[in-house]
Amino acid sequence: MPPTRQRTSRRARDPSPAWQRRRVPWYPDAYTVWRAASGPLWPYPSGRLVAKGDVVKKSRARLDAWAEAQKRFRLSDLHIQMARELGLNPKKFGGLANHRQEPWKLPLPEFIMECYRKRFHRERPTKVVPLTEVAKRQQQSARDTAKHPRERTDT
């Protein structure tokens, strides 16, 4: 009969830590190689300014989505302002405005007014500002921040 080997736990046999034991070679994929070649990750454009004088156009795209929803669902400036104050997503209006096929739903303008009434306990905003005016104000403020950028405080 062969000699019996005394059983020991794996941890007792291998003195190296777990992270060294299970190491698998890592090979970079194409995206990682491209990202490394494209330059440093910091500072990357995160908000207001990409470079001196260039304004990031995120807010413009958001306003375009609202303008498209206003045209597509035939909403007034009042309804758009109410929906923006409620924090609704204009891309999701298609599911909310399905009152012909789903008769239990309110039409979209009435739904927005009902939500506004429940949340703010008033019928309408005190001052209705059209989307074109909001866009003008945002462009002016973007130009002002481009002329007078804030100083960085994290360095």
C-alpha cells in the first residue's frame, strides 16, 4: 500500500497572498491603447469650457430636445416650462402622450398641468419664459463665463 500523504489546506501550502496566486496576464484592448495614445485623462473637459473661448454645447442640446418635444407634441411655452420645472425628460414624452390608444391616460398637456398642480400647489408658474428667451440667456451667460473664466481652486 502506498504511503498516505498528510492533508494540508491550500492556504498552508502556498505562502503567497491571494492576489499574487490568481494573477492572469492582462492584454490591452484597442480602446485602451487608443485612450493612452490620445493624451492624459486629466484635465478633460467636464463642464463649462473646453479651451479658452470654446463653450461646451451640452445645454444647447438639452434645449433642442425641449424644442423638438414642443413641436412634436404641440405643447405651449407654459407646458414646456412646467415640465422643465417638474424635471420631466422630453425624450420620454412619447410614452406619456399615448392617450388615444390608452384611454385611461390624460392628454400630455393636461398630465403636465396635473403633475404641476400636485407638486407646487398652484395652477401655473408666476412668469412664463419662452424657450427662445431661455436659449438667449444661456448663450449670454456662456459668453460671459468664456470671457471671465473662474480660477481653478483644486491645484
